Amino acid sequence: MTVVNAPRMHIIENYFECCGFDHTFLQGGTSVYLWNLSKTFAARGHRVSIVTPAHGRLDDLRRRYEVEDLPYEDAYTLPVVLDTRVWQGFPEQADLVLRTTAHRIRLEGVDLYFLANDYLNQLPDTFYPPYSAKGRDLVFFKPLVFQVDSVRFLRGWFGDEKALVHTHEPYYHYLLPAALRADPAKLVVSNVQSNMPIAKKVYGPEVARLFDLLGVDVELPGPEPEPDVPAALVQYQQLTHLHYTYPPDHVAIYELTAEHADLIDFLSPGQLDFYAGFQDTPFEPLFRRLPIADVVRRNAHKMFVGGCAISDRWLAWDPAGVDRTEVLNGLGLDPALPTFFHNARYAVHHKGQVELLRAVDRVLSEGLKANFVIRCISGNGIDDPLFHEVAARHPGRLHFEWERVEESRVFACAAASDFALFPSKFEMDTFLIAQGEAMAVGAVPIATDQRGMEHFRHADGPETATGFAVNRSFAEDDPLLTDALADRIRQAAALWSDDPARYRELSERASAVARAFTWDHCADLHLTAFTRLWEGKPAVLSTELALRHGWFDLLADGQVTTEAAVAHGDIEAYERRAPLDADAAARIFRAAWRRADFAACERVLDRFPEAVPAEESGLLRTRARVLADGCLEYRLPHAERVQVVEARQGSARALPNVRILERTGPGAFVGEAPNADGLLLLTLSSGRVAWDEVRHG
């Protein structure tokens, strides 16, 4: 429903790439998101401005648009303090002499402001500095230059005008919330576009010097204490893509944005929930012990879901107008067979593409009668020989491509397909427009049960599911994910052949769910939150969010529920609402056992040992046995995989030793026991990943 009676606001969108108005400038999905959202805000009657770099493309813009050169010139020297451990051979401070100009295009009710100088004009083809430039080429600081230029432009051009600054991805705006905090006319909303590691850090002296330049009075956080967790757990995080260890003179960028922004915007409810606690992941126990967890709790009341959407053009096209036979014949495939579709950029770990190709190879080699259209988009080709080998093994069944093509052709491929494969990993996808696009034209999804994708409802129960789900994965080249994908592909092909009515039901439901994600709906979500902020109404902590993450100390007694206390194994929280009797103690024990929270199980037994039958407490206490020969026998009925993780000597950045215990039967594992400091990493049948220890002797 459209937000009514909203005040007319000035919304300023700020990001390093806001070029979604022109496909020749397009680099990433954020650009598309920003242009669609900006146009919708403008259509609702709000004043909308976009501030972005020109990226050295002003001449291109002048050929297609009316570009106005503004009477704005900002000449200054930008001091960048360098971490000489990284920037070896460079001075301790690089002084960048800049002269920034501003240029405007007025398009579809939106004012686009392009900032230009010697640094912002670099990399006109790729926009973003390659990570390889770090420590080698000062062009690496192009996004930092844009941050400082943005602050100075917002102050200089818009002055005392009241405006809401909506700025995107903490890595590209961590200076802005603190820099604009002292300006009562500027409200700042920080948008978390991707799930970058929440404790990602930058060099503290660099930030402090830039805050001095900008006149910002903010005390940066000091060095963090070492977390009280085993070294093996810390080292393993590098394999999860969720956390890395930094030197003590670095500061977390999410802390800088969350503490000083007025609101924090997320793309989906699942993304917000994931970023609040990292539940069920290998990172969860470490996250809870890091200072960033307190930052999240302190600022959780600011968090809201602004949403994301599928393009109006994709929703307007008619999938019934696509000739399935013509499209599949044109790809060398058989139109009489069920067809599976994957469309994503080439990112083998992020998108689960290694496991996808292995699963496709397996089912086709077994003789499954099906087609696969696999698009792994890459401007530089595909460097992994596995992809080419699998494609060569299955001519007439697998069409593999990586070139960028017209969107209408992608639409035709999706509309000609029956199922859509999206096995994304590491919880890096936060909305996944491509999955929604495929569903919108009727493709039934087979996708990972990631929090950031749960709005597509492929992991729902049988009455509301849109498709098939596989468990989340936080491992590279994960055989459990490969097995699950192969199994779901077989199930899907059988459904298509044997129960066409059920297939049509899923297809229609998938399309209906996806088509609800419109830019109008996304604008409604944003404008509801923006209006409250504009009118000075305080943000309020969601009770549901606090209960889900066990933040019981932030809630009044009447808000705490016994169900949430049981789910978190929190006896004290339970007793805030009801006496702990034998039934409640047993429920807490069993819930903790299911999620392999053995410490909570032990707490129940300490308080109420008679509540748990001896058979169940015995399973807890005998789950790990180290035999005389050093062999470990481990039994947990709901474990699918058990790995031994042992720390390597050296820094926290060393990679640990990891080995898999042999699975000898359901829930039974055997192998060499970990050393005294080693840990066990459990992957449960639910998809949860948990840690355990072995008590030697």
C-alpha cells in the first residue's frame, strides 16, 4: 500500500556507482537498485538527488544527455595516512592534491550529480580499484576520495537544506554518518547492501586524520581485547568468509556507520536477521565475544528492512510470449525434457557453482533426462577447467555460457526453463534479484536455505513452499551441498514428469511470490521509515528481533517469552516468566541438544538432573570417546559431518589444519582425535554448524 500523508522530503542517494540509468555505465546490482528506487521516490513527489563519481565518463555522458557544469569547485589536499606494513616503500602519508568539480543531469525527475577530479576520473572502464592495487597503487583510495568529496559537496552545495542522505554499503561511506552527525539538517540512513564481514576494518590513523580534516569530533574505539576462544576457532573463520583478524590499530567500519547513522537499512528480513547474530554459522560463538556484537545490540533499534525488487521491465514482459521450443532448440537442447536454469556472475564460492557443476555432471552421467542452461557471467572467460570438462561431457544436455547478452535473451532462457538453480553459499546473497526474476516467469526454485533468500519461500513447508531447498553451506567445494543438489534435481525432474499438477502449483506460487517484490513496495517500506525519521519519531527496538537473538536484557519481563528462553537455552530468562519445573528443564535440554549446544545441556543437568532421562543425558556424556590408540569415536544422531580443526602455530591469520572424520553410519564418526587444543566442527542435518570439544583423559 502506498504511503499516504508523507511529507515531501529531499532524499539524497549517495554511492560509489549510481549509474543504473545507462546500461553502458552499469557495473553492479546496487546501481540498478539505486536508479529504480530513486525514480520511484521522485514519482511519489519527493525531491531526489544522486551523488556519485563521474568515473572519467563525462564525455560519454555529454554525447547522450544534457550535462550541466555547475559553479562548484573544491580545491584541497587530501592527507591519506598509510599503513607502512602494507604500503612498503611509500611515505607514512600521501598528500593527494585535488580539484573537484560537479556536473548535473536531470532525468526522470531525479537530479544526478557527478563529482570529478584526478582520482575520481580513474578506472573509467571498471570504476572499482582492483584489490591487487592495495599496497601498490594509490588508485586503491579512489573510494575514500569519493567519501571525502561527498561530505564536502553535501556541505558545500546543499548547505543548511534539510535532507535525508541514503548512503550505501559501509565500506563506501564509513566516514559520512559521523561527518554529518553534527548537522541537524542532515539525516543519515546507512544501507547494508552486501554481507561483508561485519568486523571488516580499516587503518585507524587513516580514519582519524580524515576526521580531523573534516572537523569531526569522534573518539575512535581503542584496541580490542583478545577474544576468549580457542585459536583453532579464530583461524577457521578465514575459511567461512565471515571474519578476518586485523591488527589492533584498525577500526571496524560497521561500528563507524551503525553508531553514527540515524537508521540502518537492509535488503530483506533475512539479511537483517543474519547480520544481527550470525546464528547457526561457524562464526556465531566468536561473534558473540567480539565488541562488534555489542555495537549491533546497541544499535538494533535503528535496523529496518527497506527491501529490494525485481525490475519493472522484467515484470512487464510476458513469459507466455516466449517460444520454448525455439529457445531450447536454439541452444541445442531437447524441448521435451525438464529444463534447469542458472544465471549469476562467475563466483564459484559465493554462488556455489563448483558444487552445482559437480551435481549436474553426476545426474547427467547417471542418465537423467533433463536439460541444463548454465550462465556464469564473466568478462574474462572461465578459468576453471572443471566447467569446460563437464560441458564437453554432456553435449545436447548442457548449454554453458559466460558472455554478457541482452536482457531479453536472459528473459527468454528463464521463461523457457522449468526450474532455477541458485545454490549460493556463505550467506553472501542478500536478496538475489536473479532468483526472483526466474521465479517471476514461473521457474520453480532449487536454492540454498540462506536467511538472505528466505523471502522467496523455497524453504517453506509443503503448503506454502515455492520450490526446493538445500541447506546452507560455509565450506568451499562442499560435498554435502553437491549431494543435496543432485538429490533435489532428481526430485524436481520426477515431479515435472510424474505430477504435472503439483509442478504447476509450485510454478504459479513461485511467480506470485516473486511478482510481489516491486519497486513501489520497496519505496513504501523506505518511505515509512524515512517519514518517521523526518518527523523526529524515535526508532524502536523490535521485540521479535530481540527474542530471536536472545537479547533478553534489552526487554522488560513482560516481553520475554518462555518459548524464546527455551530456544536459547537461557534458564535465567525462562525464570523471569515462569518457575523452572521438570518439564521446562527437559524442553530446554532437548532444544539445546538438537542444536548441539552442549554447554546449555550441561547447565540444565546441573540445575535439574532428574528432569532428563538417563538415556538422554548418557548420549550427551558419551558422545565423544578417545580410545587408547588415539582414535576418536563420535556419535551424534543428527550430525551429517564432523571435522577436526587444529590451530597452526603463528598468527591468527594462519589457516588451521582441517580434516574430516570418517562417517561409519548414521550419526557415527571415527578418526584420529584432535590434539589438546583442537576442536570439532559439526554440520547438523538441519544445516546448523556448531562447535564441540573433546575432553582428553
